[in-house]
Amino acid sequence: MSVARLETGRRRGEIEQRGNTLRVKVYAGTDPVTGKRIYFRETIQGTDRAAQKKLTELIARVDKQRSTPSSVSLGYALDEWMRTSEIEDSTRETYEGYISRTIKPALGKQAMNKVSARSLENFYTDLRRCRARCDGKPYIEKHKKTNDHDCLTVECKQHKCRGMVASTIRQIHSIISGTMNAALRWDWIDSNPAAIARRPRQKPPEPDPPSPKEAAALAKEAFMMDKDWGTLVWLVMTTGVRRGELCGLRFSRIDFDEGVIDLRRNWVRGKEKDTKTHQSRRIALDTETVVLLRQQRDRVADRVREFGEEFTDDLFVFTGTRTPDHRQPYPPNAVSQRYKDMATRLDIDTHLHALRHYSATELLTAGVDLRTVAGRLGHGGGGATTLRVYAAWVAASDRKAAEILGSRMPKEALESTRVKNARND
């Protein structure tokens, strides 16, 4: 096909004749990643005048851009973002799973500067419909290990669409948005489409704490099982500590004289790290809890000496049966499972994290101020998170505060008003 170039005068772009169409091409700079020359191209069917107008528009677009955008793929940008991000190992493992299984197969090969808010929203819609992003046509799911066996075996099954939950898609969106923000800082793109893309709405929190009667039954059953376990359950009820903070608690972090726990570490996936919010906090203990923890320390000291070891404050407060020397913490998953089994025996539908809700709701119902409750739970934002999660209980606390204030108001003015109204009647 013959190509005729038309002179533009400015030499920053050109108009090429391609059969019955005109292609406008403007040099936009050098790719900051690959070093290749970048061009903006538009194909139109019209007159030379229309082509000149489009050429002017593209040149203006180049002049307005902050830097030359890169044509690297989103997959490449995801790898670079993961390589340079400072995130916890457990979070990194989760992100890598979402990237390899979901994001890269769908968008990994697409150029970053071609990703739009619309394409992201379409992606999220597909995931809500089916996490495999199938075309809607029935097919047989092959066994993961091999695809060359007889599909009539039990290893193969008819595909059934299962959509992703909104919270998972929001996490995927967070990964893409973080990558896009990094690319924006690195001058790879001019704007972040993920910042304006609509993501699934966050489901309102629905805390479901056990009732006081159920909590009493759970605590009683825990102490009947063994004193260590009873103390563990009691501590979660009275402090609302997170599971990882509970498992990572050492005796050195308990001030028995002041009645305070200093929470600084968290135990997650076999490793000790900072707390979830990366901030330490001190939680006051009631007298009964301090007594129980003193007894726990005495039991652990006796237990360790039986093994010919020396007790130190660096030992973990709670541990499983496999590590009776308390040099390793109680595995978090084992704690959750044991608690769930105990609740099931009592015919109570609950889980360990609900004890954290129990602690928070009991405090709010008793009229403890929001900031204090937020501090004990380790919530940031000055209580914003606490208010969002426990809005119903905050409202109940507000009602109680109103009744208390009303009961303390001077009654003289009210009595005089009643007498006056009675006379008028």
C-alpha cells in the first residue's frame, strides 16, 4: 500500500495517506521504561482539513502531558510495585495470589496507558458474576494436574459460576490502585483510572457478639476444660485483644503491679511482627483478670521447672500441648478451632472474634466513651472505625446518656411548669 506523507509545517507529526483513510501520527517522546519512541496515532475517514484538525489536537495533547507515558504492561507494573513495596509477608503472599490467579490472566498483558476506568469496572462486574470470568457457556472443568484424561471420571465436573464477594474484589481493586499510584509517581502514566473507577460497595459491618448469658456459659465451660484455657477466654472477653496479639503475648508485657498489658507484637503465620495498626497500646486490667494472670504465671513457672527449665518473663503466656515449655505460642488457628468446638458443644453459634465484639459492645452499652473503647480495641481514626462497626451500640449508649442527663436535671422548673399548666386547664 502506498503511503503519502503530507507536510505539516511543525515537523512534530505527520499525516499518512493509507488507501481511503488518513492516519495522523504525532511523536510523544521516549518511553521512560523501554526507551522506545512513543507515538499517538489516529485513523480518520475525512478530508485533509479534518486530518489537520486531529493533528493539532494530538500535538496539544502531547503539550499538556506531564511526562511521556509508558507502554509497559500492567503485569510488568504489578511486578515492579510488589518488588518495591514495603508490606508484611502475609499480606505479600495474599497479594501475589490475587495477582497471579486473577489480575494478570485478565489484564496483565494490557498496556498501562490503555487501562481505563471502564475496563476496570467491566473486570469487577465479570468477577462478581463468575470468578473464572467464563463466557457463560457450559463446559467441563478439567482436573488441575492434567488435561489428557477421560472427562467422565469424578475428577472432572460441570462448571458452575461462583462470583467473588465484594470484599475480595475491593482488595483486588486496592492492588490495582496501588500499582497505578506508583506508576503515576514514576511518570509512567498521566492519571490513575483506578481512582475514579467504581468498585463494589463495602458491606456494612454486622458484629454478632454472644449475649451475656452465652458469654457466661462459654467462660464457665472454658475453665472446666482447663485453667489455662479458661484464662485465655476470660482475657479476650475482658480486653477485646486480637487473636494474634493474644497468641503473641509474653509475660514481660504484663505489668502485674499496675494492672496493665502492653501490646506491641502480633503473631501471624508462625512469625512475630508489629500489631495490625503498627502501634503499641496499653490496656488496663480489672482486679479479677490480674489475679487470673498471676495464677497463670505461677502455673507456667511450675510447669517449666518440671521440664528442668528456668522460668523467664520472655515466655509466652499461652501455648498448645505440643510446646509445654511455653517457648512457642499457642497457634492462632488452633485457638480458633478449639473455641469453635467448645461453642458447638454448648450449641452456641459463635466464633473467637465475636468475643472482641462482646468486649466492645458491653463497654459501649455500659456508657464508656467511644474514644476509650477505640483505644482498648486498637482502632485508629480517633474512634471512626469503632463508630462505623458498632453504630447500633453507640446509639444505645447515647440513649442511656440522655436518660442519665435527664434524671439529673433540676426538677423545680419542671414542677412549676406542671402547676401552671394544671391551673390553665
